[in-house]
Amino acid sequence: MELGKYSFGIGDRFGNQAPAQLKAINKAWEKGLEITPVWNKSHREHTIVKTHPGDTRKAADEAVQKSGWTSPYFIDADHINLSNVDLFIESSDFFTLDVADFIGKPASYVDQERLMNVWKNYEGKLKVPGISEPFRVNQDFMNDLAVKYVSPIVEAKKIYRHILEKKKGQEFITEVSMDEVDIPQTPPELFFILAGLATEGIPAQTIAPKFSGRFNKGVDYVGDVDLFAREFEQDLLVIDLAIKTFDLPSNLKLSVHSGSDKFSIYPYIGKLIRKQNKGIHVKTAGTSWLEELIGLALAGGNALKAVRDIYTTGFSRSSELMGPYASVININPEELPDPSRVTNWTGEQWANAIRHVPEHPEYNPNIRQLLHVSYKIAAEMGKDYLSLLKQHSEVIETQIIENLYDRHLVRLFDIQ
Ligand SMILES: [Zn+2]
């Protein structure tokens, strides 16, 4: 089972937007860009919305059938570990093994020895074709590797083998992620991590390192764009060398856990993968939910009232809602209007505040981020929220397509 060159991870918290998301991806196909849709939903999201991984499968299958989509698509068990992977075995055919928590954890002597035996072949200078300066791989670097990366690589093997056994011969795609940490993995570290994955027999088709800079949910990249671009290109070249050197799938590519909306780095990612003739997987967060809110606000009446109510409740419960996302959001509480000040806002005003168009004078990234984590409140509204989605599906669909196609795919793939 092979993941295509270009793939895009889409989220759908309430399981209603798969048809609209497919339409957006289909627009790119019409322009000659073959992008594989991958629906990703993490255990955290399922827990908060009270859905089951099987629901994601069902929504995707239904959308695919209705739209007549005949190309591959996948269901990603996003950020799973040994404690929750079993819930995803049946419905997923793409598994993101999250081993970030194991970075720096002690590893057994046997595991260390096995990996060091491979790694020490590259001690000294690591010359990567396409990168002018060789990386210095001295004793300190090697010791650091042993301390930090043996444990996560061995854990990835455990999870991979567990899935392999439970899948009983059914094929699946493997991604390994280490992105949810503070310290980025450098390009030479990535080379050794890939060497380790190959040694342990993990056929990763995508790898999600932590890149430099901040990838907050639903808002733009924060960091040095030039530094990111340099690091990203070096990662592409490192992967190229790793594929040629080790037993890794030839379609192995980077997975960018973008947290959605990294508009300022999209053009660089696009340019560099074209320059190096590489594939890419870009995972987005469940921001389709924000497009639902924009659509509901524009629909007016009860739907607009629901958006206002969600904001009001979200405002009063902000610390509870922000808690699980503390490291990936950046909200300035002083920029959040008191709910009493927004009671008269029109649907347009709400839409302008939430919609990610930074140059719009009414755009408010603080409102946007608070609402992004307030999906728990919509989940608590249960059927009332879902019936609003059904009632206003047309205006919501327009928002979803515009967001996914015009703001994401067009920028990333430079679609004219
Ligand atoms: Zn991630």
C-alpha cells in the first residue's frame, strides 16, 4: 500500500464535511494535481467530541461513494501510541506512531548497541549530496543520539509490530512523528533517526519531525521563515540520501504537521519540493470546524445565535478549553472581546473575525484560536449543533471549499 506523492491530511471533527473536503481536493485534480486525501483525527479529538475512530471511516467512505471518488484515500490514526492504538486498528489504514514522549527516555543496553553499531558507520563527517558543508558528527553528537533517539525508535518498532500483528495481513501506511516537542530535530539527526527506523524494520512512508518555529493551531507560522526553508530543504536532501543508503520505502517523504494555515511557509514548501522533485504530506488540524462556524454565522438567525453562544461559553471556560492545547495556541486574553460587546455583531462581522484573512481589518486571531479549541461546546450541544450543520450545509460547504482550495492548496502547490 503506497501513499501518493502529494497527500493532504484533513480533519473533520463532527463528521459532516468529508463531501465538501473532497470537492476542494477534486478542484486541484481538475488542475492536474493529484492529491491523496487523508482524514486524520486524533484520540484527543475523538475523546472530546465523543466519537469513535469508526465514525471517521464511515463518513469518509460515504463521501467517497456519493461523489464517485475512485482514487485512493486513507484514514489516519493520528498521534497514536500503544495505549490507544487498538481503538483504531479496524478503521484505519494509516497510522501515525507518535514517539515524541520517548525522546531522551532511557533505553536498554542491547537496543543502544544495536543502533550504535549502524550509526557509528557515519561518525566523522556526514556528507549529504546537495548540501555544500558536511555535517560534523563527533563523539558528543553520537552520545547525544544514543541518549535521545534510541528509545523513541525502539518504541516505534513496538507500535509498528503491534499494528502489524493486529492487522493480520491487511496493509497500512506507517508514519513516525516526533513533532510535539519543543526542540527541533536537526537535518543530521533526521538522517540517523531514519537509519534507526530502517534498522528496526519500520517501513515509514512519512516522517514528521519537529521543525524550527511555532506551529500554532489554525494560525500562521511564527518563526524565521528563511531558517525554516533552509532546514526544510536540508531535510529533503537527507531523506533522499537515507532512501538510497538504507532499506526504506522509496516514496518516503516529509509530513508537515502544520496545525493548519501556515500560509507564510506554504510557498517555500511548495517551491522546495518541486525543486528537489519530492513528495509531501501536509497534515492540517480540524479547522473545517471553524469554517462551519463561519457558515453558521453567515446563515444568521438561530445559527448565528449558536456561534455567539459558543463564543460566550468558550470565553467563560477558556482555561479549561485551552488546557489540552496550551503548547500549540497563543491567545492574548486582552484581545478577546467581552461577550457583552459582541451581542450585536452581524454574521459578516463574525465571519470576518474568524476567517483567516490576516489583512482583513476585522480578523482576530485570538477569537479564531479560542473558537478553534471550543469545539467541545458544540459537541456538548449534541443534536442541536448537528442539525444546524445539516440545515446550513450549502453555505458551510462554500466556506470549506474556499478555505481548503483557495487558501491552502493553491498556495502550497502554486496552482494558477
Ligand atoms: Zn503532530
